[in-house]
Amino acid sequence: MAACADKLKREIELYGCPPDFPEEEEEEEESSAKPGDIVVRDKAKGKKSKAAAKAGSSKYQWDIMKSLGLSDDDIVKFSEAEHWLDYFPPLAVQDLKTI
């Protein structure tokens, strides 16, 4: 929670509020393999770590918060770690009660 708040603060400082993130350039793998060749890849050298795979496709904390349906004004409040404690626990209690 504190790490997410700090990351959000850093994004606001670097990219503004609401942030204007730079566009990502996708790196293409160079391959000398010809069509029909069998290519064996080493799983240990994968590009995505387990944590990155779990995080989804969003690179920025702002985008992750946006994907939760929060408005820009609401997201700014999450740059303070205490707001996380005010916002999410009541939602968790509500979800548990519905179960």
C-alpha cells in the first residue's frame, strides 16, 4: 500500500496530473530462424517475471487504479498511504458479507 502510494506520487511528479505517459515502443525479437525451423526457448530467460505476469498489462500505477473504475480526482487521493486504509477495508467487508 505504501509502495503503491509512493509510486503514484512519483508518477504524478514525473508525468503531471492527470499524467501524460510516454508511449511504449515494443521491442521485436530478432530471430534468425527460418519458417519451419523448430525453436527451443529457455524458460529461465523469459521476459516476464512472475510478478510482472500477475500485474497485468498496466505498467503504471495510475493505469491500474483507472482500471478499477476510479476517476482522476479519486486516484490523486491514493498518493497518500492513509487513504488506502480508508477506502479498501469497507469494500472488503462488504464483499465478505455478500459471500
